Amino acid sequence: MTCGKTTRSISIPISCSKVRDSDARMMTLAIPFRTFKPVHAFVIFCLALFASPAAYAIDGVVVPERADPLPIAIAPFLAGGGAEETGGTLSGVITNNLGRSGYFAPLDPATFIEQVSNFEQAPNFASWQQIKAKALVTGQAYMDGGKIKVEFRLWDVNTQQQLAAQQFTTTPKNARRIGHIISDIIYKKLTTFDGYFDTRIVFVSEEGPKDKRVKRLAIMDQDGFNVRALTDGKDLVLTPRFSPSTNEITYMSFGKAEPRVYLMNIDTKQREIVGEFPNMSFSPRFSPDGQRVIMSLQDGGNANIFELDLRSRALRQLTNVAAINTAPSYSPDGSQIAFESDRGGTQQIYVMGADGSGQNRISFGNGRYSTPVWSPDGQWVAFTKQGGGKFAIGVMKSDGSGERILTEGFHNEGPTWAPNSRVLMFFRDGQGANGGPQLWSVDITGYNEQKVPTPGFSSDPAWSPKLN
Amino acid sequence: MTKTVSFKFAAALCCVLALAACSKKSTPDLEANAAAGLGAGQAMPGSEQDFATNVGDRIFFENDQSTLTAEAQETLRRQAQWLQQYTNVSIQVEGHADERGTREYNIALSARRATATREFLIAQGVEASRVSSIAYGKERPAALCDAEQCWSQNRRAVTVITGGAKTS
């Protein structure tokens, strides 16, 4: 997240800049965060000093290596002139995001001794040390000619250094997004990992009894806010996946005829069938460049994996085995594809070249392995594993080594990666005739399971790329 | 017997009772009513009811299998015979899987079951053009409990009449 990148790549009008250098002392202590366009020679000097990645260690320990979450105080954002609601929203969004990440323990505002009343003044660090805050976030929001201006600062309470500061100008309806972008900056500064808060989830929203479930495609922010239905529930819809580069999703839908793979623009809700094939098409996923879709085409009792070029509409067969070959997922560099096949008797994970060459099995543990999904950083393949009456979510390297189970229970299925490759979301099915699936997230370490709030039953989550 | 089907049977039975101006109070236990009251031949020959009641509209599969059991083959032979008697009837074979599998695989597995069923019916002499198929995966369970007694009823292929049946 940088100023230059923000203004260029997102469609909603957010402009941002570094906070004014009004305080010379503060500026001396400031550690500038990475930016495309360093304007002062001083900033360039600092960048050289604190070489990327900007791992900032509080008490000499970077956040992900701490035994306990970092106590952080998020001071209520100062607000005035009609921006009061935005101020509350911002503090709330940041507190919720950082707390849910598992790396931070936001302190209860009721314990705050100092009530920050002037954003431009340095905080009274002694009072924040007294409540054992290690980091402090201050901010303010105010209206400026119909636009809202938001500023924030991140402080190391012990060293009294300013670690980050930024200013945003936008319309009031974008307040939550600004909160997510600020959360991303704080998270990155203190964990070294890219943030994942300014993202969305497309999923299947479910309603009604199990034998007559109504399913709708829906989209929401990663924290469960701003839920919006994309389909009306008339047609059964499954397995939505984001395009890495456009505002499109691909998914499977049952209509009047054979179930098929569709594309939908999530802004206009305009949809199109991805191609006319003699039989059912299913289990689609985009290529990393967004120009192709890989999917399964059914042929009698078998299903094989095909690649469709979305521009030329050329279809290429990648597997040709009398078995079920499905759930394909590209490596982030587009050179390989992980998929599942029961060619050896039961569902197992295989990896092949993007042209279908060299199809090799990589899962060899006890049980069935399915729904492989390559992590955005290329390090891991996440999967669903069935065995002993349980369904687990795990990760392994693409050569099959380093298998790790992250969560296990009655029914966990269908992992999807946060864009920073640190957090996975999946669905967990509930037991009983009235039970249903819910969305959950878990850290790649296997810690910090969190239920993702949705209005009702939800399944088949897919995490978007970063929006900013 | 699944609840849904039991209910349909019971509902049909109630209609029959009503038409016969039967004064007997209908029992609140639909399950028992259907089980006790269903006699062969009550449904109009050539109707959907006749097919479901006297022929059997569904077959079941072993876990992760699409092989037709001896019992399934027997049911399908009866279906084929009936379909050859009522040649206007067109059907769709619905393939289903139980809930103990992953979504995409179960879609494919249920397609495999529907295919095996359809091909068997065609081999028995039913015209291919009369038989379509669709795969529902685990999306439409018939029995709703988290135990094998339900899962075994959900691993099924159901022959659904899409047109040409006699109506009363």
C-alpha cells in the first residue's frame, strides 16, 4: 500500500498523502513506510537505513514471533464537522481487523488514561505505557468540502517513535475501506506481512432446509460487512472464484439445461456462459493473468480438465484419463496446475505442467485429498483431507512435503487463501437436519480460528486479491 | 423411504381417501399412513404415481461407487419394462451423492452414477433420446441425518418422469 498505488489502481476516489511535516522533532523520529515516490532526500535516506522489508521490532521482537498478541491501543478517532460517524467507524474497523488477525490484542478504550484531543500533538506516552500498550494508533476525520479527510499515525509507545502516518481524502461512504487500508498499513508495519483487510469474499449464501436449500452468490468485505447478493436464488449456484485481475467471478450454475460454468461481472451483475459444451462443465478457476479459465468437462462417467482461452475461446484438453479429474488450481506463476483425481482409486492431489505435461501425484498420507488451492506466494498447496470420518483443512508443499493439518472436525471443506498467503478461509458444515455451513478462517500456523460473520448459512468462500 | 417421498405418497393416499368419500379421520402419522395404506394398483397405470409406487423410481449405491448392485439392476429392469410399455414417457436420471464428500468431486461422482444408470436403461432397450441425465452432487439430499442410514439413501439415482405420463 502506497500513496501512488492507491490513487492509480482503485476506482473509488481516495487520494492520500503523508501527513504534513508540521513537527520537526516527530519527523526526525519518523520511519517512513515504503512509497513509490519519495519526495524528500531525507525520506530516501531513511529508506536506505530501514531496508525493505521494513520489519519493525517492538521490544526487539517482530510481531509474528511474539508469544502473545501485541497489546495495541487504538484511540477513538477525533472527528468533527459532520464526520463523527466516520470517526467511530474507523476506530471500530481497525480494532476489529487487528484483533481478528490474532497478532494484536486491542486494549479496551475504557482503560485509556489519556483522551487524545489534539491529533497534531505527540501523545502522552507515559500514560499509554501505564496501561501496557506497546503500540498506539491515533487519528482524526473531518469534512472538507463534501469530502472526508482522514489522517492516522502509528506510534511505538516505548521508543516514542512514529512508525507510520498517512492522510486520505474520499467520500464518506468509503469510510470502512479507509479503515481497512489503515489496518493493512499497521499490520504490514508491525508483522512485515502484507495486509489482507482491504479485500472481499465471494461466497454462496444458503437458506432453507437441507433437501431444498436455496443458494445465492453473494459478496462481502472480508470482515463480513456490506453483504450483497449477486444472484436471486432461482438457480443453484456453486464454487464462485475471483478473477485475479478484473471485477469478474467464475462459478457453476444449474439453469434450465445442463449445469455450466459462467462468468459474472460483480459490479454490473452481467453474466455469460463461458462456453457451450456437450455435457456439464464445472469446477472453474481463473489463470493468474485472468485470461483463461480452467475447469472440468464431464464426459460420461469421467471428467477431465480443460483450459479455455477467454479471448480466442480456444479450448485445450489438459488431462485425458478415464477418471474424475477436477478442482484445478494454477500456481501463481501460471506454469503448473494442481488438481485432484481418483485415477489411482481414491481422490488424491496431482500436479502437472500448465500444458498438461508430467502429471504426478503429490499426496501420499492416509486418507483422501481434494480441493487443492495454490497459495498466492507459491509456497503451499492447501487442501481438504478426508479420513476416519473427519474432514480436515491442511497445507503441503507442491512436491507433497511438509504436510500440516490446520483444523480438523466433522466437516471442513474448500480452503481459499488471503492474498498474503497467511490466512485461509473455508467452510465448516454443521450437523443435523437444521444444521448448515458457516465460514471460518485460520492462520497458516493452525492458530487463531475465527468464525467469519455472515447473515445465514454460507459456503464455498473465495478470497479476492487486494483491492488497493 | 425418504420423508419427502413418504409425504408425497401420503398426500396421494389422502386424495384417494377423499375421492372415495371415506369418513375415516386421516391419521396424523403420515409415515404410518403411507406405509400401511399403500397397496399396489391404487395408482393409475402409466402415471408418475404408478412408476414410483409399483416400479420404484430410485436405486442406491455403495460409498464412492457407481457400480449397479444386483438390486439396482432389478429396479432398472422394471423401469425399462415400464418405459417400454409407456413409450410417450420421457425421463431424466438424477445422480446424487451423500454429504460426506467434497463438492466438486461429488458433482462428478453423481454424474458417473447418472451415466451408469442411463446407460443401463438404454442397454435394456429404452431409446437414448428419451433419457436425459443431470448431476446434483451432494446438493439435494433426500434423507437428513448425519448417519449412514441417511447417507445410504442419499447415494442414489432417481428416475424422474419429465413428460408423457398419464394423469388422473
